[in-house]
Amino acid sequence: MTNRKSKKDDQEQPSNQTLTPEQQAIANRVQAETSDWETIREDEINDFSLSISPLDLKHNFPEAWKEQIEYRFAFRWCERIDKRVDELTRGGHPVTRWKICTRTTTPFLSHYIDKMLGCIARLDQILLFRPWERHMIEKDAKNRLVEARVNSGKPENVALRSAPEKVEAYSGPEYKIGSKDEVQYEDHREDIGDLVVEE
């Protein structure tokens, strides 16, 4: 008796030559999949709640939360794409850079490390950190920039942009022009004479 494969069996087995690297990676995982389920410990059941986001630092990573509220480290999530991770960990100025949470960089979080990736991964995100002092340097610089933009739009600052040196500008309800005020204006631009339009 001969053991022959059916056409259906051939169709279910993908050809390695026709797959892209991404497809091959998925195919490898499909072939390695088993019907066994992991054993869930009691503490894992107690910690699980759909009402708490898997990215919530306070409830899911209390050690990281403690470091953050005690101003030792700042944490943030980053999309788990190599380009985005590189932007935050290698790009820009050294003050703005983050580091990936690993067993080496954050040993106090080692029990949260994903065994396959070697980092803390949840959903499609990866956890990053940096010293609190560096975090505040960038945050303060951003706050100053925002404040400068807000202040540049205030009426007194807009008026002062084109005013002579000795002129002071004020804003607020107490400086509002009312019906009893006399408004004077001098145009110091050159007199261009009458405008003549030729037809």
C-alpha cells in the first residue's frame, strides 16, 4: 500500500521559496504551534482585569510607578517598530533619548521581561525609561517654548512688535478703550500722494 499526498495536502503546506521573510516568520510560528495551553497561576488570575489597561504603569508595573513618583526615572511606551524605537533611543539630542527597559538596564523590572523579546512588551508597545533629571530638562524646555508662543500672541506683545522704543503697551479690562477716550494716530510713513490709476 502506497502513501500518497493528496492535492489538498500540497495546498496546505506553503512553499518556502514563494514566501517573503515576514510570511516565512509567520509560517515558522504556525508550524511550531501546539494544542497545549499554559498553566495559569492563581496570582496571575488575581492580577488580571479587563478594566485596567495593559499599559497602565501604576497597576501593572508598581515598581516602575514607584520609581516615577519618587522622581528617579520617567517611563513611556513606544510603538514596537524598529524605526520608532530608533528615533527615541538613538536619534535627536542625548537629553531627549530614552533607553529600552531590559534585565540589564532595569533589573528591578526583570520579572516583567518578555522571554522572547528581552524587553517589556505589551500589546504593540515597548516600555522605555530615562533618568528623571533628563526627563525634566526636556519637559521644562518644551514648557518654556509653549509659554513663549502663548505670550507672543498677547495683545500687549503684538502691539510692542511694531511700536517705537519708548512706547509701553498694556492689556486687560482696565485699559479698554471706552466712549469717553480720545484715540490719536499718526502715520509716519512717507506721503505717496494721490493714487493715480491709468485706464
